Amino acid sequence: MRYINDLTSDVSGYTKSQKDILLYATNRHWGVPTFKIDNFVGGAQFTPFGKLRQLLLELGARENMIVEQELKIERVKLEIELEKERISLATSPVEIKIHELNIKEKERTLLNQKNNVSLVYEERDKYMMLIEKFNNSEDGKLPDGRLIMDIIGNYEEEERLEAELWGIRLGAQAAYDLMFYGRVNGGNMEAIDQLPKEVREIALETAVSKAIETNKHLDALQIETRKRLELSDSDPALWEEIE
């Protein structure tokens, strides 16, 4: 959090504890949770390369947003100073009140902008933390031991990993078709057929293996859960313990 907002409203009837709660609520930014970023932003990319690339893309976007928001904050600060200068030059009481009102409005705008940019700062920190965590994990390494981060920018390496990504991505989509409908739908099969032969093989192998492994896992869990539920029904002592 790069900006801390003080309470500016009337809190004369609040206890210190209530003021602390309000201050926390004012400064707490309910951005995207780290868990969601890790599993549903980066994790949705199917391969380690895809995950890192998406995290880097999001990190860069947050940096651009911060720069833009900081410029807006500086502009509003200058506009407030300009209104104060106008007050010093004004002779009409009404004109002074209008400038004072303008200052209050701009201060409110400034407060909102600080809240917004603080949220983006926090999200940038989360993306940076996840990238460093990724780089220090086994997922962050290629089979030959090199860091994926180190080959970012290498056109040939990126193209190779991009091809692998599409093979696994389309294979996973085909696996869902096999699991739920028993066959690959036309759209997914058409996309797979457009892949180079070696990437198409990755997609088809991924589709079949993922469908079989997932169904086997679900079947095993179903059997285990059914046995557990049957045991619960026949064991009154267990229900008494729960109650």
C-alpha cells in the first residue's frame, strides 16, 4: 500500500475500536486474491511457459496502469494548488466559495485515485511475488535445467514452447469432450488437425491420457466416498459424535 488515507468524515460518535475498523476498511483494497491469480490466471495457461508469459503480461499491464494513475494524481494535486491561487486573487465571496468547493471535489477525486493506484500497486506486488516463486520452483525450469525466464525473448525457444502450449491446450479441451460426451467435438478436432504433425500428436496423446487418468481418479474417489457413506449410515456412534 503506497498511500494511507486518514478519516475525513464525522466519526465523533465512534469509539477508538470503531474508528480503527473504519480506517482499515477505508485503506483495505479487495483486489484479486493471490490464490486466484496463481491458479486461474497463470494456472489457466496449461503449461509452465504459458503461465510465466501470462504473469509477465499482467505484471507489465499493472506497471503501465501505475504510471498513468500517478500522472493523474500529480495533475489533480496541481489543480488543487491552482484553485488555492485563484482564491488568493478572488475578490468576490461567492467566487471564493466556488473555488473552495472545487478544492473539496478535487481532494475527493485525489482520494479515490490514491485508493485505485494503491490497489494496482498491491496487485503488481502479487504478480512479482508469483513470478519469483515460479522461477524458484521446478516448474520454472526446462528439462535441460535452464530457467524458462532466461529464454524469454529468444524467438526460436518461445516458438517451440508456444507450439507445445497449443498442443496441450487443445488436447485438454478435447479431453473434456471425451469425458463428458464420449467424442471430440468438430471445432476442437478441426483445430487439432490444423496443427503441425508433431504438435497434433501431443494434442491427441494429451486428450486420451488426460481423459483416462481423470476418469480413473473420479471412479476411485466415487468408490471410496460410497464406502465411507455406507459406513457412516451403519455406525450410529459416528453420528452421535458429530452431533
